[in-house]
Amino acid sequence: MVAQKRQQARWNEKLITQKGGPGRRAFIPQQIEVPRAEVVSAWKRQKAAVLPEVSELELVRHIVRLSQMNHGVDVGPYPLGSCTMKYNPKVNERIARFDAFGMMHPDAPDIVQQGNIEVLYRLQEVLKGITGFGGVTVQPAAGAQGEYVGMLITKAYHESRGETKRNKVLVPDTAHGTNPASAAMAGYKVVELPSTENGYVDLEALEAALDDTVAAFMITNPNTLGIFEPHVKEISEKVHKYGALMYLDGANFNGVVGVVKSVDMGFDIQHFNLHKTFSGPHGGGGPGCGPVGVVDHLVEFLPKPLAAYDAENDRYYFDYDLPKSIGRVHGYHGNFGIAIRALAHIYRNGGEGLRKMCEAAVLNANYLMEKVKKIKGFSVPLAEGIPRKHEFIASPVPLMRETGINAGDIAKAILDYGIHSPTVYFPMIVKEALLIEPTEGETKDDLDAIVDALREIAEKAYEDADIIHSMPKLTAKGRLNEYDLAKNPVLSQRQSGD
Ligand SMILES: Cc1ncc(COP(=O)(O)O)c(C=O)c1O
């Protein structure tokens, strides 16, 4: 099929501070009849803040024009691997905005906010059901914070048993970058394990690294190649034999949810990325939510409080009675809005629906992989013939050798087709990696559009590589000078001379 290009809006939009005029206002609230409080003079501004003065229409047009010069899931495909930029149903957004949730002060007495505590409690319960764990906290604000919490729990557990010489965490080289960072932040020495050519954990290297100084084995499964570790049971038996814990980075849960339970794979601790699997918006810096689940004997170490239910009195409450808890890791209820979206998504889909969601994500990734593999100039390295889960890596090394066009050039050129770039140069174990994750939401037409775009880029590269070097041309901003961006960045309005 012929690849369709898309012209992005290109407004000559000024900064909001360069618009409007004195006295213009978007909205003037009524004076309220509350006496003015005197502010401590040290806190008072010496002169009025320079704020934009614009009418409501100017403001709305400004925001809409900026949004038209942007790319999002609501505009076109967003196959950014490892980030799961999937479509999140709008109904979940509406539910999260209900006044009953949004207007409730988290300091209100438990009896007043029964519904909110119930949401947290129910989310804990469904995540327990999906994984088989004995306890879940929804406090952590992101996947990486969940990992850090998991490492602190690991530490607290070993210390409670007097096992203080456990100072290492084993991390395969296919792990997400946050895994070694979280283990190191918790004070552990990180030992990287190599992978086999199938992207699996090298079992001999694991065996050689295991001893009684290992605190945990931390694996991203499916890993950053989209490959499920088939020896996970065997690995967990080996790790447990040495008294270490099995940690699952469950951020890629989209690829296995509803099909396998984490406890059945032998995991003791796992974090989830609600903003990747269960309808939280991902990107723009959050807010995220990275709940952590643990097996029964680790529940006492979870952050406190946990949401709890007193069946006798039919009352929800916060349970602070966890004497070995690692303590609070977030104020109030964590990123509560994301918890609401996740619960709504899980309830709307049900068990069957979640499994279908997972199967569709896996089918889409494998369909795309098979098509991309056949494009001249591309290869799908490692794990020949092994199906992927929710994402896969394509590499344009053959194209680069013949034309000079690399993964970065492709990531830029694909923008002219109304498609967001895949993740590039990650994971680092694959040269010129394009990590592609279509997600379950895309139709076959959209998947074919990605294939057509990649094929046309490759064909053009063979004809005349300069065409690709000059792309994107149809985006609001064209190709930028990377040297200037890195060496002479203009980071403030004042510096730009405006
Ligand atoms: C596999 C994996 N682990 C961990 C993380 C870290 O999650 P967060 O960005 O919420 O900190 C991500 C991010 O998307 C991820 O893809």
C-alpha cells in the first residue's frame, strides 16, 4: 500500500507572554466576602508578577493551536516501546473527575471518605487476585518508585532475619534501566547478568553469580526485547535455594495480564505500572502509580497505611498496624486519580476482557514484527522464530550499512507519516534498536500504516539518502540541528532575545 503522509498544523504561534494586552482577562471570579488576611511582609512580592493578560478566546485558541502542533494517541499511532502509550478510554477520565472523588479532602475523617478508601481497598484486592499476592500497596507514585519500595522491602526482610551480609542484586542485561538504578539507590551492589542469543537469562551465569550474599534477583518479564523468560520457574527455584527474593518488574504486565499469575512464576515482590497496563495516562511526566504486591510473608513490610475493610462493622479504614512497615512513601492516598482510572478499567473489562486486552497487544506486536522483518534493510535481531509479547525490536543495521540511514533518521522521518517515533537506541544490547510497541488499541489498518511508512522510508533511503536526512518536513517544526541543540541550547525566553 502507498504510505500516507500527514501535514501537521503549523501555526506561527507566539508565546502566551507575547500575546494580549493590559487588563485583558479570561475569567474574573466574583469578590468573596471573606476578610483579607494580612500576609507576613517578608513573604510579600516587591512588585507585581509579570503574568500574561489575555482574553478567554485568546487563551483557548492558543492552547488549541499548540495542541494541533503536537502528536498524541488521540491523533495517530504512538508505538513508543517500553512506554505503552496506549489509548485510555475517556470514560475512565470522566469517572476520575467525579466530584465525589476529586472534591474530597484526603484529611477528612475515614467515616466521611468511605468511598475513597473503598476504591483503594478494592484496587488492592483486584491486584492481589490478578497476581496471587498476599498484599498490595498503591502508594508508590511511579514504576521506579515501586522498584525502590520493593528493594527497601527486600532489605527490611533480610535484616529482620539477621541476614545483613546480603548486599547484591542480580539484574539481567535485558532489564529496564530503572531496575539497576533502584537497586543501587537502596544501597545494593548491582551484578549484571548476560543474556543468551534468544534474549533469555543465561542460566550458567546466574548459577555462577548466586551465593548467600545475593539479596534478590530482579527481572523485567516480559523483558525489554518483548521476550517472556521461559525458565522463570527454574530461575525462581535456584534463587530461592540461596535464600534470595524474586523481584518482578511488572511494568510490562500488558503482555501477560490475565494469562499467568506472578506467584505461579515464583515471584515474591512485583511492581505494576498502572499507567502502562490499566488506563493511566503515560507520558508528560505523570502522575503515575506504581503499586507493589508481595507474597504473604512480606506483607508486614509494606508501606503503611494499607486500605482495609472491617466486615463486622461494614467500614473501610486505613490500617497503620504494621510494626515492621518500611513506612510511608507518598503523602495521603498516593496518586489517587490514577488508582480510580485503573479500578474503573479493570471492572469494565473483567477477567475475560483483561485477557483479551493482553492477547490483542501480543497479536498486534507479532503481526507488526513479521511485516517489518520482511522490509528490505530491516532485521529483527535475537530470538529468531520466537514470538514476542507486547513489543519487539527492529534494527535497521543493514540499511545503515548501505545507505547511512540509522535508527535516529528513521525515528525522525516517520513523523511525516503522522506516526510517533518508536523508542530508539534502547535497550542497548541491540545495535540501532527501534523498540516498537503498537499496543492493543491499534487496528490492522493502523499497523499496516506503520509498515507502509517504514517500507517507504527504506525505499527512499536506497534511492537518495538525502531525502531522509531532510525529514521531517511536514511537522510543525522541521529537522533541528542536533549539534546546536546539544551544544548551544536556548533554554529560556530571555536567552532567545524575545
Ligand atoms: C519495564 C519498565 N520498568 C520500569 C519503568 C519505570 O516506570 P516509571 O516511568 O513509572 O517510573 C518503565 C517505564 O515505562 C518500564 O517500561
